[in-house]
Amino acid sequence: MDDQPTRDVEIMSEAANGLATTILVVEDEENIANLVRFYLEKAGYRIVVAADGAKGIELHAREHPDLVILDLMLPKVHGRDVLKQIRQWSQTPVLMLTALRGEEDRIAGLDQGADDYLTKPFSARELVSRVRAILRRTAPRPATSTETLRFPGLLIHPATRRVEIDGHAVELTAKEFLLLLTLASAPDQVFSREALLSRVWGFEYLGDSRTVDVHIGTLRRKIERDPAQPRYVKTLWRAGYKFDPQGEAESTGDAPHA
Ligand code: CA
């Protein structure tokens, strides 16, 4: 699932602050560059376009983009060499565009440090979804709190990884603790399963969102008085999970089963 309401809101408010995620598009075909710009601007990103490889390298050095969309066949400097150059000074994620369907070409691109590739022609929808996916998995992990978090009936000590429920310590596994800390560090913020996977488990586990549900289940059995009516970790149907700082039980707290 690529729909992440919270992320969209973030992007829009960043754009309003002049801190929008910047994407450098290195593409010599003007109509493709314009389409890419159109759809990504609509998705809330700031776009800078370079029409050849040399300009691409120059703009990368100047703009420090958050992501580069890089065409392979470029005038002046070939896309492969642009990538090589960029990799000498940064780990900016790169989405390669290629007109070639050859497996070899694709592997070469990924070998040289591209994060993903798209074969032309591609749909706007696919482009936007790939861009979001790359940015999501390369995004810096949000800072979790290092100070003791206090909620009604619940204390979380990040430094010692100690959790107390109604004054009694509970034993959590490392993942359960990180899951709870991630949620409780941003009370009321809705985290999709995918977001929790990438934050708690890291990129390599992307794709198996049931892992999150399983761990939420074991976490609830340890911290909730009634895991079926959770006070702290609430399920938002189809959206994910959030931490309720009030610690109030609600009878509809769990997901309806489809
Ligand atoms: Ca080209």
C-alpha cells in the first residue's frame, strides 16, 4: 500500500514551510521531464530538472536533493557515469529510468548504486508510488525519545529499556520495546504497518506486515489490562496503529475482522 495519509500531510506542510522534499530529475526528453515534474509536484515534491548529465551532476552538488530520478541515455555524460559521480560524494537515493528492458542493464544500474529502476514507458501512478517507496525506506528514522515517557499507568524508560505498568515492571522483547517506544514517542500519530516495519525492523523486512500485528499482539498481552480492549496501543482499521496517551480503554479498540 502506498497510501500514507500521515506522510502526505507531512509533505504538504513541509512544502508550505519551504522545506519540501526535493527531487532532481535528470532527463533530456523534455516531454518526459515535464510529465515527471507535473505528477511529482502534484504529489507535493519540489522538482529541479537537468537536461543533460553534466548539468545533473552540477545541480546535485548545488541542490542536495533527497532523491534523484536519473535517465540512463543522456547527452554529455551518460547516466551510469552521473550515478558514479554522485556516489562519490553522497548516498542520495537514485531511481534509474531506462528505455532498455535488458536484464544486464538493470543489474548494472543496481550494482552501481541505483536504488530502483523504472522501464519506459511507465505510468505516472507507478512513478509516484516508486518515489514514495524509496523515500520511505531511505528516510532517516524518526527520533524516539530518550527521556522517560510518562502516561497514566505507564512509564517507559528508554535508557534502561524498562517499562512499568501500574508500578510493576514488565519484560518486553527488544522489538516489542522498540515498537512501544516508536508509537509512544509520537502519541496519537497513526503509523501504518509498513511504517512500523521499516522503523522497528528496518528495510530488509518490508513486505511482511503481519509481523507487526503479531508483535502488537504480544505487546498488548504484556502491557494492556485487557488486550481485547487496549488502552494504549489502538488499532485503526485499515490504517495501522497509534498510541493513546490518555490510556483510555475503548470497546471498539480492536480491528473488525473482515
Ligand atoms: Ca534519454
